[in-house]
Amino acid sequence: MTTQEIAKKLAAHCKQGQFEQAQKELYAKNAVSIEPEASMGFEKETHGLDAIIKKGEKFGEMVEAVHGVTISEPIVAGNTFAFTLDMDTTMKGQKRSNMTELCVYQVKDGKVVSEQFFM
């Protein structure tokens, strides 16, 4: 798969809230996930697909309700692509809020090898 194809497929999965399915299908086993800072009980860096999936499950357990997810069209440059992710959520024990982040991905050999989030 090309970087453009991966970008479109990942964006489509995310629009449907199918984050784990996207990771299993599109990520390399040794992928790295980088957060803006260690927060919400997450490390700044998570290494390996299994650990990234567990991080997603942990995030899901913290969410009371997802009211909407909006993904921009991906922008592709070489082996890198990015899109914005806007999540309207209610976290357990908190008020409804909106989280917007820039998601940047790197692709190698037809798989996502890194994701990095900027808020």
C-alpha cells in the first residue's frame, strides 16, 4: 500500500471510531506512539503494536461517551501524512469536552511505523 492509500484508509477507520481495527491492519509490529507529554496515565512514548492497542483500550475505559469524531482530509508528503482529529467526548467523572489534535504518521514498507500527536 502507498502512503496515500494508508492515509485514506486510516482516516476512514478513525471516522468510524475503528481505531484498534486500523492499528491491527495498518501498523507495523514495532510501531511507536508519541504523546505530547506523559499524561492521563500514559507514557510519552509507547513502543510496539500490542502496547499501542493496550493504550487505546485504556483510553476507551476512561471515556463515558463519544458524541462525535471528525477527521480532516489527510495531507501526504513522501512517507509522512497528517490529519486533524476532533473528538467530542465525556470522560468518566468529567464534563463533556472537545479534544482537537494534529496526528502525524510515518510509513515504511507499507505500514505505519510511528504516530505522534500534537494538541
